[in-house]
Amino acid sequence: MFSKFFINRPIFATVISILIIIAGVISIKLLPIKEYPAVVPPQINVQAVYPGADGKTLSKTVATTLEESINGVENMSYMTSTASPSGLLTLSVFFQIGTNVNQAKVDVNNRVQLAMSKLPTEVQRQGISVKERSPDMLKVIAFTSKDQKHDTLFISNYLKVNVMDDLKRIKGVGEALIFGEKDYSIRVWIDPQKLSFYHLASTDIMDAIRSQNNQYAAGRIGAEPMEEVLPYTYNVITKGRFKTTKEFKNIIIRSNQDGSSLRLKDVASVELNSDAYNSHAQYNRDPMMPVAIFLSPGANALDVSQAVDDTLKELSKKFPQDLEYAFPYDATIFVKASIEEVIVTLFEAIGFVIILIYLFLGNLRATLIPVLAIPVSIIGTFAGLYAAGFSINLLTLFGLILAIGLVVDDAIIVIENVERILRTKNHPSVKEATIEAMKELTTPIVAIVLVLSAVFIPAALNGGFSGVMYKQFAMTIVIAVIISGIVALTLTPALCAIFLKQHEPEPIWPIRKFNQFFDWLTTVFIGITRAAIKGWFFALILFAGLIYATYAIMEKTSSGLVPAEDKGVLMVLTYMMPATSLAE
């Protein structure tokens, strides 16, 4: 018999349970922590820039070409594109749930490269980025300048040079973005009247800037082949790209035959400023630069959030004195509070289960056995979650709460059967009674595990968003039940042979009174059952009425994927007419 091996070797049974607990504890440290399972399909973002183009031009010349090339990529579900008046095209490609994100990124990038030759030259020169976009925004960091000593252009460039690289290197950060990023650039404001006076076009200005603001290879002095042998070879290094506004102002647009020249400053004003003015952000009425932190797939939200805080705290020691930061949005606040509440509920459920077990079993020795089985099953479940690639989230924790009442059932059945045999049959020892009890219970315990698994496994096989959501909930219960069955066949009978006695002492007074009340309640229930059997027709009518009432109430009850919860965040979106200015 399977259980007899462990009854005779209680230390071996204990070691197995300890190994299960150790595996569970290690898995708790490794499992990612989230609010809900990842249900958003994998997303790949393609960004292209066409300087000076409007949204319609972007759609016709860039978006259409890229969409035709990317359409039909393996496992693609759908894609959306947004063309902004600033010349930025964002194309989002969504894939089926479960698709390998890295492979999807490679497939999309290959399609983009095939379409590259069909795009305008300006778009090719700017380059096209293909990035994986995680749907999990962890937090938004607002960087402001105290008393507005520095403008947002300075803040944006300071963040880009001194902060963003450190944030991106944090383990678990999928992407760090500066919303409305502003880079220093030379802005040339052309005077159309002066262009007309000098018979020039804007393309002449662009060609002159492009040709003179460049890095040219000027060659080498003394390079082979040479008739004479020279001891050294010298590289000729030109000045290269311009660095100041004065150098840009002196770009020669046209040289005249009399030796005079027309320079850029004669037809345009040149200044050092931001490359874009398409966004404006404020935090407590102060101008700010927002930085968004996105999680990488499978990352632990709480650990990554803490790492971001620690990194910013360390970097802030080198910040300019006026540079400050705050967190207007932090998803981990609600996640942390939710997880803590569920954990409290988990311990409360364990406490109630222990009290109920003691009330019904009536002695501390018998109560201790299922109490020891609870942590083995619950903590061991985390090892199963890690092996299945799940995460610690609200649904898996809810599954554990529900599983608490299920994992003790097998242990209680074993204890009750051993005590029954001790009361009704004469056995030389508790060990022999336990062996006989397990002969009777091995098959029923396996059947219980299989039946409970058969109840919850179909919920894990549903497709769509609801299937992904409740797969982890259902499989958490199945894993816990399977481990509880293993414990009931190994550890529980070994503990019964050790802790139980042939003659248990009389229960204490509260337990005796509870048993008297329960016996009276059992008598009342038997009487009601007899009456229901005699009046079976009315019982069937009552049963049918209950089914109808249940169906009617269910039809009127509102439904949803998850319950609405107050996360303490209010977002207001205002949609304006096309071509509305930023100031408006």
C-alpha cells in the first residue's frame, strides 16, 4: 500500500513536505507580482518621422506603405496607426495572446526593412524604430524646476543625458519614455520676402545647410602609393559639423561674381531652441517633463518600483538644486494595497478554518494534523505557479483563499476515519489503525482530487480575455488540491500514527456544549429530511422555484470581466476638433 510506506517512515514523509515548502518559498521570491494576469495582447510599436509633413501626407506616403508591408505578419491580430500634425507616425501592431514578443518584433522589423525603399527620403534619413511596447505602465515621474529656474527644454535634455540611461538599465524596466521629449536644435526661421527678393527657394536654403553642415573625409597626406618613402602619414581632419548659432548664421547661400556673398543670416533668423513644440505638461501648475516607466514582461512590479525609487534617490544627489521630481501616477500603490488586503484575508481564513477544525474534532492533537497540512499545500502551490509561468496577482490569491477550505478536507477525512476505527475496532496500536484507515481511503482521496480538478480545469480551457483571466484562478485551486492529496497520502497518515492516541481525553466544556448543540441540530435536520422525503412533490416544486429565482436574479445582475474598483486616480480626456492648436 502506498501510504504504509510513509506511515513506517514518518521522517521521509516530513522531508518531502519540507522540500515542497522550500520550493514554494523560493518561488515566492521569484514570482512576478501584478494586479491581474497579463491579458493584453503583445504589442509592437513602429515609429516614423517625416519632418514638416501633415497628418494626411503621413497617411498617404508612410502609413499606407508600412501597413501594406506589415499586414499579414505571423500571428498578427490587428494594427492601428496615428498620424500627428507634427510629422510623427505611430503604428501599433497587436498579436495573438501567447505570441513570442521577441519573434514578433523580428518579424515586424523584417517587414519594415522591405518597405524602406518605398518611403520618402526624409523618412529614411530619420530612420524607423521598431520597439516592443509593454501595456503595463508602472509609474509616471514628473520633473519640475523650483521657481521655474530652468525651462522644460533644459529639463528634457538633462534627463536624456543624465537620467534616462540609468532608468532603462534597471532590471524589469521594459521601456522608459520622456513624454513630449524636447531636444536642443538649431531653428532657422526663413523670411519669405527676403527669399523672393533674392530669387531663392526654401530648397536652396536646405541644400546649403545640408552640404556645409557635414562631416567630410579629407583624406591623408603621405598615403600610398608614393614615389618617395616618407616616415609618417598624416590624416587631414576638417572642422566638421557646426556647433554654434554663429557658425550657422555664416553659412554661404550664394557667392556673387564681385566677391560678395549671401549668408543664411541675411535671409533668416537662426536660434538655438527646442526641436518640437507639440506638447505641454504641468504638475501643480508648474511646467514639467513627464517620464513614463513601463514594465518588461514577467517583471515584479513592486521590486521594479522600489528599484526606480532607489535609482532616482541616488541620482537626485547630483541634480541641479532646483530640479525636483514627484509621482503623479503610481500603479504599485493600489497593487500593494490590494495584495496586502488579500494576504490579510488569507490569514483570517486560515484562522477561521483552524477554529472550525478544533470545534468539530474536539482535541488539539487531531487539530494539529490538518493545521500542518495547510502551509504545505498553500506554500507549495507557489512552486506550481512558478512552474506554470503564472504570477502572484489578485486572482491567484483569491484561488488560494478558496483552496484553504479544500486542502484540509483530505486531512480531516483521514483523521476521522482513524478515530472511527480506534473507537469501533480493537487494534494493538494507533499505527495499525492508521494503516487500515488508509487502505480504505487511498482510492477515495485520489477520486476527490480528480473530481475537484475536473471541476476547475474546464475554466482554464476557455479562450479569449476571460479564459486568460480565470486560467490562473482555476489552476491555482487545482495545484493546491493536488498537493493536498499528496500530503493526505504521505504526511497526514504519518502524523496520525504519531499524534493520535487510542483513548483521547474528554473534550473541554465549550466543545462538549458545541457537540450537544450540533447533535440537536443534526436531529432537526434529520426530521426535516424525513418530511421532505414524505412530501417529495412539494420538495420538487420548491427546488424548481429556487432554480427559477436563481436564473431570474442572475439575468438582472450586471456582469463584467472584473469588478469596478476605485484606484484613487481620475483621468479626464478632452477631444478637440482636428487642427486645433496646442494653445487652444
